[in-house]
Amino acid sequence: MCCFIAVPTRAATLINDTETENLLTELVSPIATAANISPARLKIHIIHDDEFNAFVTGGEDVYIYTGLLTKIKSPAALQAVVAHELGHTVGGHMAQMADRMAAEMRRALLIQALGIGLMAAGGEPSLGAGVLAGAGGVATQGMLSFSRDEERMADNMGLDLMRRAGYDPAAFVQVFEQMREITGAAESKINPNRINHPLTAERLKNVREYIASHPGKYKSANTKYAAEYELVRAKLVGYLETPAHIADLYPASDKSTGAVYARAISDMRGGKYDAAASGVKTLIGRSPKNPYFSELLGDIEFAAGHYDAATAAYETALKYAPNAPQIQTALALVLTERANPGDDARARELCLRANLASPSPLSYWALARAYGTDARANWAMAEYYSLMGNDKKARGYAKKAQKSLPHDAPEFIKSGDILNKK
């Protein structure tokens, strides 16, 4: 189940998908270890945005855009992009950027003060106005130059991280060659002093020189992860692109596993449940132990209203991926819809396990349904709205929960945490 969650505070939509997150974590973890960041503290976030981009905050939170995932051509190249971003962290560039911005702003303010002084002294008004107008440009130019230098250093640090992790730094060449394909014509018309990154041609030249001066034997993520990466790309395309674009990328004549995966998802989105189920059963026949194929079959059967079949498919998925929060949540949702004896208790167990591993709005919403008229449902809804960023409704449900729950109940205490949150 690929879940889309709007995050108002960041003006972005995050995607939760166990298959994609697990693969990306495996790819990024060796690079993070080389940067002295514990993989256990690493958190991958997938942003639904067509930009060819990624960024890192604090070294532990890696944000990867779907535009990068669907366009970058190999898992090794994706590793290189993240290595570059972690290079910013290793280099302390975020703190340096803040200091440099403060310095440039002080410089601009001094120039502005000079301009005001010229006008106040009765000098040529146009001269003072000109100095004022140029003050912001001086600060901007200083920041652009600083940013370009940081990007060069992040490239070098990223190359070092790849080498330390034992992975081939030549993956950087793949990235910049692809970037040149995308932006080459436009870059030829750009003033290199007016952008915040070095030109791709310069970066490609620097990377090739670095690789030539650091020969060695390295492994490539492409060897181990190429097939999994292609499935993740196909999955994202299936969920995010239009049916026409999906058909262009994966025509019916393409019988590859990735193509069948993307078309099955597209068929499900279009309400063609029989065709979607047929495609997924073909995939399961090829890889019966792949939990994400069974998960997709569960999604299709759930959407078609076949709750028993959906339950069976999700249970199979959990057999092969027992700690997958999204699959646990999907099964819980089906059980609350089916409402057979014992279904609500099983749904509660699944949601509580999912929230221990990776709290999400959807799992709290399913948990509230599983509690039914129990007062703990109000606490679950308070958690749901808290994660959605709606503090007013979160507090409202937390107050309802505390009115009915014993004061020593864990849910009473957790409701109090929501009420006390600043």
C-alpha cells in the first residue's frame, strides 16, 4: 500500500511505502556509516514532487524526491546523489551557510547605510538610490559564490564517502551525465556566476579527475540492487503517472516484471480490478515470496470489496514481511471493514504494532475504527489529528478521551501529552 500524506508545515506530500523505504535505506546505510551516521538513526522520507532533487537535514533525515527516483537510472547513481547530500552534512555546510548569510546581510546593511547617508548629506540622490538598489545584489552574489564553493566541496566529500563505503565513485559520472542530458541546452545560455551550483560540465570534469587520481577496486550497488530498484521505479510510475504515460513507458508488449507491476497498479487506479489482479498473480507466480506483490493483490481485492481475499493476501504479505507497518495498517483497515468476530481485536493489535515501529496518521485512524465506541478511540483520533498537524482537533479529541478514561490509563496520559504540547 503506497500512502500519500500531506504535511502542511512543509508544504509537501510525503509518501509512505515499505518496499521503497526499505530499499532506499539499504542503499543509503553504507554511505551514512562512512559519514559516521548510525544507520539505526537514519530516516528516509520520500517527497511527492517531480523535481530531480534530494536533500539531507541534520544528517539523519534524508529527503528524496519522486522525480529523482523515477528519473535516475541506477541504484548506484542514487547512492551518489545521497553521498553528495551527506557531504554537505559532513562539511558542516548548513551551519556555515547560516553564518555566511548573516555576514552577507551585515555587509548589505552597511552598504544600505552608506546609501542613506549619501542622500541625507545632500549628495546626488541618484547615486544614493543606486547604492541602495545594489545592496541586495551584492549579498546575493556573495551567497551564490559561497553556495557554488560548497557544492564543489560536497561533490568531493561525496566521492570520499563512496570510496570509504567501498562503492564505486564512478556512479557520480552517471549522475552528472544524466543531468547534462536534462539541462545541457539550457546551461549553455546561463551565466555561471548567477547560479548556486557549478555548471554540470565543470562538475563532470572535476569528478573524472578525482576518479582518475583515486584508482581502486570497488563494488557497485547495481550488481545487487538493480532488479529491486527497477521494481521501485515501476511502482512509483504506476502510482504517480497518467495511464497514457505509463502505457508509453511500459507497453503491453513489455513482459518484464517491472512493466507488469506498473501496469497492474495503473489498472487498479483505473478501477480495472480483474486485469490488475491477473497481472499481480502473474508476478506472484514468478516470485511467490515477494511480500509487496501480495500486498498489491490485497490492495486490489480491498478496492474491489473482496474483504476475505484481501485479508488472505495481506496475511501472506506479512508472512514474508512481518514487521512492515504499511501492510499491518492495510490489513487492519480491511478487518475493520469486514467486521467478523475477532477482527477488531486483530486490527487493534496490528495498528499498535505499526505505530510502535512507524507512527502514521492512517494507522491511528484505523485504530480509532477498531476501538469503535471505546473511549480509547478518542485518544487514537487525537493522535491522528496531531500527526496531521491539526492541533485544534487533536486537543478536542484528547479532552474527550480524558473525560472517559481512567487517570492511570496509558491513553489518558498520552492524551495529556497532546494537550500539553506547545
